[in-house]
Amino acid sequence: MKKLSALIQGEKATVSNVLTQGAMRRRFQELGLVPGTEVFCLQKSFFKGLKSYLIKDAVIAIRDEDADGVILY
């Protein structure tokens, strides 16, 4: 089981499941971060615990603590 937060710069994976609940889950759904979506890790931020991802032609910054709730395969 690999989490979104474990992706390194230049790595690509597909969302298997979203475990987060509440407002964060709704936000992920709005961004298109749902099972079957391909995600590409663009870069790690200078700020600890923040990475940018390419999700459906949009660049999104997500904190590692939130990205832990997204499971990849």
C-alpha cells in the first residue's frame, strides 16, 4: 500500500482509494483526485511536508499529512 505522500519527484501513480473524510475528501473529489486518476509528482516544496502534483492538467500543492489519506497502486 503506497500513499500519495510517498511519491518522489518525477514519479507517477494511479489513485486506488481515498481514505480521508469530511471536507478534505470533498476537496479531493472536486480536484478530481478519485480512484482511477493518474497523479504525477512535480516537485517537493522548500517548505517541509508540501509537494506539488499534476492532477488532470492542474498543478495542486498538497500537504503530506493530507496526502497520507490517498492510496495508490
